Amino acid sequence: MKKYLFIAALVVKSTLLPAQDEKKTPVTLSGYAEVYYSRDFRNPASNTRPAFVYSHNRANEVSVNLAYLKADYRNEHVRASLALATGSYMNANYAAEPGVLKNIYEAYAGVKISKKHNLWLDAGVFPSHLGFESATGKDNWTLTRSLFADNSPYFEAGAKVSYTSQDNRWLMSGLILNGWQRIQRADGNSTPAFGHQLTFRPTESLVINSASFIGNDKPDSLRQMRYFHNFYAIYQLGPRWGITAGFDVGAEQKHKGSARKNMWLTPVLVARCTFSERFSISGRGEYYRDPAGVIVTAPGGFETWGFSLNTDWVIRSNVMWRAEVRNLNARSAIFADGSHQPHTSSWVATSALAISF
């Protein structure tokens, strides 16, 4: 009897304790692919959404928005990431980058610079510190990106120092950057840009974020300082309902040396209802005003508001199907149809399948 009890004890012990010869690899490989179809009911002749739409911008065709392969290296003191990507998102957002830089979704290395605190120095190409929306669709509440996200940086290149408190309530970072959504600095520009991010999580259900950009994104001969602030808050009201509210405001010198500035602003509100682990519905209201055309150029100034409604269905833990209907209304006629006739409104229906591994 003792013999069997001894054997049973060994079996229990072996299942409760990790195997001694198992070693966690510091390198992980992952991937993502998002295929979509957008039906633009204006039927633009170019099969392209307006120039201020940078994500899911192909119309009336099946297209890949974003697909990437990513390798991450992590240990207690060093971290690094490299992701190479393709898709219509990359074509639109990396159009200014030369050569192979057009396909770098992420490429950075970091080192922990404090023994006692979670303080890191990272340098390279990394996701933007501005905004709550990611280029990776599955991480967002809505299928398409808002005007708020499409017209502020998705990525940036430079260096940053970041600190996370021990209780994970505070994140603070300071950045020095090559420009406004740039890997390679603009020709003739010798001035770095700067930014900050401050994120506070007072409770598990609330996130408050403040971030900024300060810099010139033009050649020195045309230097116009740009000042931009991004604010958002995400609040989970309960197991079902969540609300995200954001507000961007920016100002840029009218011309070199001018004390006067052109301003733009954009508020956005997103609400999500999660019915189960597999099904949710999100609604979005948004507004963008840029009367001087600093970010978006349009006859008489850019002023557009809109709303969208989308559903998400998690087919598998790593497979998501999404569908969205979106309407945009502009002050001026900026939406062209198949005959190149301008209109003030646009209706688009989009469906997407996202797979990650």
C-alpha cells in the first residue's frame, strides 16, 4: 500500500511542478492578416477612398489592409522587435518612405536602464504614442479607423524613455522623433521633433491618456512649428458596455516665423456593447474640422462629421469576422462618384476577416 501511495505522490508532484528542463525561449514569432471588401456606394472611378482615408482605403475590391510577420525578443533587461508588412495600409501610410523602409511595420531595440525601476530606453520604428487606435484591426473596437486616427501618426521613428510604475497605474514617456509619421526625416529638415505620453489607470475600468507632438515637419527653409495634443479616456461601465472618448487639437504656424497659427480639431466617441465572448456591436460618432487645410486639404476648408455601426464575431480565438456601415458628411463636395461628380456625403459598407497567430 505504501508503494502505491508513494507512486501517486510522485505523479501529483510531477503535474503540479514545472519540468526542470523546460526553458522559456526569449524569442516569439507572430503574424497577422486582415482581408477586407469595402463597397463605396459612390463607385469612385479610381476604386480608392478619399485622400484623407489611409486605412481600408481601397473600394469595390477585395484587398489586404495589413499583413505582417513579427519576431519579438524579450528578457529582463533587453527587448527588440522586427515586423515586416504589406497591404493597402502600408501603401497609403508609407508612401513617403524610400525603398525597403516602406515595408517596416516595426523595428526597434530597447534596454532597461534602471535596476530598481521599470525604466526603458527604446530606439527605432515603433507604433505611435498618439491615439487609442492601432493599425492592427483586431485590437480596435471598430472595423475602420476614425478620422481622428487616420489623420494623425500611426507610427514614428526615433528614441523614447518610458517609465511604468510598479502598480502599473502610471506610464510616462518622453520622445525625440524624426517627424510627423516619418521613418526618414524630410529632406532639408535639421530639427528633431519631441513628444510626451502620460497614461493613468486609476481603476481597472478606466484609462486616461494625454500625449503631445511638437516639431517642424518641413524643410528648414519653410519651417512651420506644429503643436499637437491628443487626449482620450476609455471607461468600461460593466461587463457589457464600454465607452471611448477622444479629442485632438493642433496648431501650426501660418508661415515661417509667424506668431499666428492655423488650428484643427477632432472629437470622437465610440461605444461598444459586448453580448458574449464571441459577439459585440460598436457605434462611433466623429467630427473633424481643419479650415486651413493643415492636415486635410479641401475646397473652402475641411469639415466632416460622420457615424458608423459595426458588428464583430469571434469565430475562433484567433479569427474575427467584422462588418461595418459608415456614413460621412462634408461641408464641401469632396466625395467623387464614377463620373467624377462631387458630392457632400458618402456611404460605405465594409466587411473584413482578421487572422492572427
